[in-house]
Amino acid sequence: MAFAIGFLTTVPGLLKILETFVACIIFTSLSPAEYKEVPGTQWCVAVYSICFVVSLLIIFLTIAKLASIFPFSFDKAVISFNILAVAMYATAVVIWPLYVFDGNPRPNNCNLCSWDDLVVVTFMTIINFFVYTGDLAYSVKIVRCLSAM
């Protein structure tokens, strides 16, 4: 994070790319019919969207070497975002399956039906939760190491 050169080849850069890639899979699997009526699922879509946009912004600011224009520590801002992202994804990990699968078993005649997309979103939500958690842990480790120098 502190070094913009080659950011995309570093662990934090690769984690940010993975976070945005998994979010893209989630977005392609979402169907408005599945989330537009229920506030809980709307919250989950908001989580996916907010985290996606902020992660893209972090990637852009780091690659463009614009992180230094902020009057505060960009690294600590990224850690703060990662804490928020982990907390928000933790809620989505619980809320999404609770609302979309409650009283909605897999149909008997379902060959690649929309219910399967719900499973994809569920698993990708769990994966992104762990990726954001790993990103948080690694970011904290880097900032601690840099602070000790």
C-alpha cells in the first residue's frame, strides 16, 4: 500500500483485484426480482456495491500515485475501510441466505435456474468476506511493520 510501483503485483493489490472480481461475479448473478422487495437483501446489494466502488477507488488512487494528496494517512484510511467492509460483509453473510433461502427450497425441476444464482451469490459473499478479512489482516501487518521502522 505504501508503494505504488507494482501495486497490482503485491499481496494488497492482488487482494483488491480479487475483491472486485468476486463482486463482479456477484453482480452478474444478481436478479432484481430477488432483492428489490426485501430491505435485508437490498442492504446486501448496497454492501456489495459500496465495497466494490471503494475498492476500485483504492486501486485507482494507488496506481495513479494520488494517495499522497490526502491530508491523512491513506494506509490508515484503507485499514478503516477494510474494517468497515469486513463488518458489512459479515452482515451480508448472514442476511443474504437468511432472506433468499427461507421458505425457498430448490425447485425439483431446476436445471440452472435462478435459484442456482442465489447459491452463487451466497458463496461469493462468503468468499469476499474472507478476502476482505485477509486484506485487513495483511494491511494491519504492513502498517505495523512500517510504523516500527
